[in-house]
Amino acid sequence: MNTFFKTAFVLFALILAACSSVKQNSEAVFCAEKNCSDDSHIKSSVLFAVAMPDESKYIEKEYSLKKLSKNISSNGEISCIVTGIGGDCVDSALEKTSLHGNVLVVNVGYCGSNVINKGELCKVNKVAKIEKPNDASKISDFGGVPCFSSDKFVEETDIKEPCVFDMELFYFHKKFPNLISYKIVSDNLSHSEYEGFKDFNADDSWRRFFKTIAPAMQNKN
């Protein structure tokens, strides 16, 4: 029991640190209009919204994004914003963020699952708070699995259908209701598996994600 509380305390401290490290105080406007005349706007037809630098680093490498601030990177067409872990961090980081024009918002990140194997790439078709699993908002009409967002790490569930769990998508969707979302399974409801999620072939999972998202990216160009 002492080990559990020690682990929980460490994770809570890490979440607070991650949130603090990416907190955004200034306004960020992502603009899809190619003739945007406001130099303060960040020109982007696609915005990746992620929780952790461990996720954004793959996106920054794939699309050659350059750091504009501690939590935003861009190449003038594609951008990425890192919010930190959990709903409070998402709300804080995105409080002064807005979109101009038809910006495609893509959420991608690591998640837990009840039955889906580690390393699998999952498209999300609906999202709900874990406390109200039947009160879900639709994200996609074309396949996928539900995602249930929790305010803490999910270690057990009574949900039987294949699904994934995270701590941010509900809040990302609240800010960007037209987003699309993909999740990479990092654990099967286990702290130790989560902490060692890099033991599975994360590179392969990210390659599959970039291949999967490519058609949507091409449609934006």
C-alpha cells in the first residue's frame, strides 16, 4: 500500500510539473488563411494538440517543426501545441488559443486500454468523461473505439467493450469540437506498464499514425 501511495504521489507531482512547464499566458491564434495579414497569427492549416513533449517530439521531427515558444512549434503550415497532462492543464494552455479559418485539429497521444494490446493505434469515435460513459460526444462516423477521460490514472474498469482511457481528450474536444483523435495504447491499466511504455516499439506506432493521417493532411494542402 505504501508503494502505491508513493507511486501515486510521484505521478501527481509529475503532472503538476508538466502542467506548469507548458502553461501559456499569451494569446495564440492559428490561422489557415494563406493571405492572413496579421503577423502575430501562426499560419497553420493543421494543428496537432498533444499533452506531452514525449508525443510532440515525434510530430516535430516528422514535419520539421521549429520551436516558437516553450509549448508551440510550427513550420508555417503545420503546428503543434503541448498542453501538459490532465484537464486543468489543457484548459489553462488553451484558454487564450483560437483558430481562424478551416484549421484541422488532430489530437494524438498515449492512452491506456482495457483489452487493446500495447502499441496499437486506435482511432477514437466518441469521447466522454469516465464518470458518465453513456454521455458521449461523437468524433467520427467511420469506425474507431470510445475514449473515456479521467482526472486520474485509470487502473480498473467495469467497461467491457474495447475502449481507451486518457486524461485530456474530453477537454481538447470541448475546445475543438471538430477535432479528430488517434491514440497509441501504452498500457493495460497498469502504472508499471505506463512508466515503461517505451519498452514497446513506439517508433513503429508513430510511423503507422503518420501513414494513417497522411490523406487528411494532403486534403489540407
